Amino acid sequence: MTSLTQFTFHNEYNVRIIDLNGELWFVASDVASALDYRMASDMTRFLDDDEKGTHNLRTPSGSQDLTIINESGLYSAILKSRKPEAKKFKKWVTSEVLPSIRKTGKYEAPKPITPRNYINNNDMLNIKRLIWCCAGHLDQKQSVSSAIWYSLRNVTGVPSPAKFEVEHLPVLAQEFNRILSIIEPYLKARYACEEALIKRLLRDREDAQSLLTKLLDEMKESTSEFNTALQKQLPMVFQGDCLNLVERKPCGIDHHEFNRWA
């Protein structure tokens, strides 16, 4: 049984391989061109008789008797080649082409690697901005920020410190919305609890000592800050920042305090 396979070396040299009853033979003229021999006869005349032969092959110009060489002849021809790429040719044939032919009956060139489309600095600023929106008003900012980074990497499958890709941005925006849906109710509940606590203390401890007054003032300041900065502004700001992330619009603000968890 006879079959013909063709592969291209360095996108330039086409080399035909013939399978003659399980033994692979190479068309000598193709190999000679790839190895920079002037003529195929210059290459084959140094080969042993059992390393070369002839085979009738159908070509565009009709059937021709072509000189062919086997694997042993191929290696001998490579050793005698003056071409610098002869070693690369041998390695490619022995490590890729021949194993592929023996396994599948044909050679398939490796598919080119598609370049990764990584996010840029502006995208990272948008991410840090959203982390600030989620964690910036909490007491344990660092712990919350670290947990958010972990969540972002978990949902995208991108381990630290690898970069996110542009295709991850919609997923990141969706995850930020999920995180805020957890944090925002907590902040509102905390505000309500603190407000109730303040009123109760004011009602029951009107003659409180100066320390209590100081603590109450701090609590009032904290709840007041939350009431104005979060309840009124955070949802609007957050949604705008999520849109900026997906549309890759510049943030202009670097929340550098959240760099370390990237």
C-alpha cells in the first residue's frame, strides 16, 4: 500500500513523503532543496544503495520516476549538508513530522499561537477604582481588598500574578456587581444599627461622661460620612465605574493602596 504526504519546512520548502508498505521514503529532490544541495544527484551519490531508490509518482506534468531516500538516507544527507539549518531540519523531521505521520497517517503543522490581548494600565486603574468602591468604606480595607482580588482571579481563572485579558473585563464587571450586592446591604445595615445605637445612648445617657460624648461624636461622623458618600453616591459611581471598565475608558485616578493584592 502506498500513500503520499507533503509538509512544508520553514514555510518555504515542500517535502513529499511516501509510505511504501509502512516504510517512509522522502522525495530526494525535495530534501536536496531544503538542505541546499545544488542537485539531488549531488546528495544521493554518497548514499548506500539500500538508502535510495526510485518510485513512479504522479505529478502535475504526468507520471515520473523520482529518486527517493529512506530515513537512513535522510540522516546521511543531513550530516553532509553545509546549510546551517540542517540540524533544525533534522530535529523538526524527527521530533514532529515523522511521529505525527506514524500516529495519524499525516503531518499537521502546529497552529500559530494567537497573541494574548492583555489589559492595559487604564484597565487596571478601573479595576482598582472598583475595589476602592467596594472596600474603601470598610474598616478592614486590606483584608476585604485581598478577598476581592482572590474572587476576581477565581472567577476568571487567572492566577496571580498573571495579567487579566480584555475578554475578562465583562466577567470582572459582573463579579464586581455581585460583590457590591453583598457589601452595600451590610453598610446600610451598619448605618441603621449605629444610628439606632446613638439615639438610644442619647436618650438613656444624657449625662454621659466626656469619653462617651467623644465616642458618640466619632460614631456620628462615621455614620454621617456613610450616609452622604455611600447611600447617595456609591451606587451611581459604582455603575459608572463598571461601565468604564467594560468600555475601557480611562479612570484617571490611581488607588495605589490596592496595588499589592494584584
